[in-house]
Amino acid sequence: MQPNVLLDALLAEAGMSHAGLAAYVNQAGRIRGLALRYEHTAVARWLKGQRPRGQVPDLICEVLGGRLERPVGLDDIGLGVPGLPAAPHASPLSGFVDRAAALWRADGQARPQLLTAGAVTGTPAVIPVWEWENPPEDADVSREGPDRIGPEHIEILRAARAHYELMYRRAGGVATRDRIVRFLGSETAPMLRGSYPDALGRRLHRATGSLVAVAGICAYDSDAHGLAQRYFHQALRLAKASGDRGLGAYVIALLVNQSLHLREYRQAVAFAEAALRAAGRDTTPALAADLYAMQAKAYAQLGDARAALACIRHAEAAAERIRPGAEPDETGYVQPGLVNVQVAEALLGLGDLAGAHEQAAAAVRTPAHDRGRVHRLAMLCEIQLRQGEADRAVAAAAEMAERAKGMESLRLRDRLRAVRERLLTSGCSGAEETAQLIDGALRVPL
């Protein structure tokens, strides 16, 4: 079950307790001739994702609508589609903003259900991508609200994104996520609910979408995959409202990366194809290189060597067209060497150890921020161990452990643990000592 953050947000807005809602629903039911005996425990179950039976969802709408003095529908309380999480694309833009803000509020309150919810698969995972790619477009995103929004607000959002992205790279997603979520709830939501014309509104939605994508990256790095997916879907809806196809393709690249991690390889291929197809000329060389490289990894896992090698060629050709200063802020992660390490992983999946080693070594020789270097060293270490080059693997693992110190990232910890186990299994000289270095990096709990 997915936690019902929309109902939770409306309860807070109405100033109503769990017991209060239960009492009002019982009273409204009596008027309809229903003998209901709900208590606060039932409301708690609804907030965890349980759907109330019969006419009760309509009664909840009636009670909250009366308290808030506005119409409240089933979609507004998160009960519009039985059995599926509410789709962020299914409502008009104003309704989407309310849904997004409800999620930010719930996440800011550290609701445990959000962190443990799994990512959706199948049709619910595909629909947001399909709706981004296909009509209708947003004809007008202007809005009338309590506060007038100007270009200075957009600059605040852009500065916030740069700040939190840098924090993520240096300290990891676990440490960064709470800060960015609080900013979304306290600063970003009021901006989206303000007053702005269409042209400024598109810039506002673009800046917000880029920031929300970083929140999704931090959730992914915290191993909260259902939450990360919801942020990515939000960012995709905001990208559509902005009219920036390139931004949408960047968000889909994040979904492709998550699909690879979740071993949804066919989904990864399909999403990457959708991004390349729909963004067209708006796909920058850096983004195209990353999308093709990730497709290559997916094809390798599916056992399609021909398609994987074709995608590798496309990725390498796109990487050669990257020009410093010509890329948007979002694709700054595609640094020199990134395509090499992606290609190394694809070749490893195809069983080409020599080719994988050549690419991984090239990636490690290229300067990168500490986070990127940890991943590159982990890949090189794995390949060296498979090749029987244990001494070199120990050296790479030792540097990896040193670089990872201070980063609060469950993804990096997974890489560290995997390398540690392979080292100890190899029985090579220096394995025990290096394993102790890795243990030191893992010792502080997150």
C-alpha cells in the first residue's frame, strides 16, 4: 500500500484530528441511514493506504469539503483509482501542484511509510512517461495567487538546485534529502501557488522540475525507491508544463538509471528510447551519451550483444560532441569518464573483461568528483578481481574506501560492501587490511 499523503495534507489544512474525522464521517453516515462506528485507528489505516469501503470515501469528501468550504473530490483525497497510487499527471496543473505539495509535506514529516514504499512497475510506471511524450500540452500555465512571482524567485530555485546538487555530491543523498524537501515545502510550494503569467510560469515550472529531480536523486540514494519514483514523476510533469523537452528527457534518464538498479531492463530500454525519440534535437550530446550508454547496459543484461554494441557506438559518438559550457546545468553529471565507466559495465555484462578493463581504467584516469570516483574505482576493482589482478584490485579498493569517507549514501555503501565481499572471497594478499579500511568507512551509522 502507498501512504495517502493527499488525505493527510487535507486533514492538516482542515485542522482536523483523526478522531475528529472519524466522528464526522459517522455523523454524515447516520444522515444517509448508515450505522458507522469508525474511530481514530480507522483513519490511521486510511492514511497508510487502506481504502475505506462503500460510501465512506464520498463521506470523507463531504466532511472535508464542508470544513474547507470548497468542493473536494475522490482524487483530492487520494481515493480516485482503487488499487493504484494517484497519478500525478491525471489532474489539471493546479491540482497537480496541490498533490506535489502534499507529498513534500508528508516527506518533510519523515513518514516511515514513504521511505519503505516500493517503486511501482508495469502500467503505473509507464503512464507518466507516455503522458509526457504525448498530447495534450499545457496551453497556458499562468496562475492567480496570493503572491506575485518574478524572475528573482526563479533565480532562488536555480541557486537552491546548484547548492543541493553540490551537497549531494559531497555528502550523499541521505544527508541532503531532508534539507531539499524542507525547501520544497516552505519555499517552492508557495511560489507555485503564486501569481505569474504564462511565460514566467513556464520558467518557474522548469526550475521547480529540475529541483524536484534532485530530491528524487537523494531519495534514490537513500534507498527509498517508491519515493524517488514519485519525485521523478513529479519532475516529469513539471517539465511538461515548462515546455522544455530536454528537461523531460533528463528526468527520464533518471528513471532509466533507477530501472537498471531495479533490474527492469526492458523498461530501461523503452524509457531511453522514449526520451531520445520525444526530445529529438533538444537532447544534448551529454544526455544522449548517457541514455545510449544506459541502454547498452540494459541490452547486455538481456543478452542482446548486437544491440548493446550498437548503443555503445552511439554513446561514444555522442560523447565526442560534448562541448564544455554548451550543456544545461542538469547534464553536468555527464563528466569526462562517465561514459567510459558505463560502457565498462555494459562490456562486463557481455563478458568482455579486456574491453571492460580498458574502459574502466580510462574512467579512473579521468578527473572526477569524489562520488563519481568511488563508483569508477569500484567498477575497476571488480574487473581486476575477475581478471585475477588482485594486487591492483586491493589498491583501487583502498582508494575507494578513503574517498567514500563522510558520504551518507546507501548506494555507495552497497558498492563498498560488494567490493569488500569480493576482496575477502579472493583471498588475495592485503584483502583483510583493505576490508578493515572499508569497515571504517561503513562504521558510522546513517
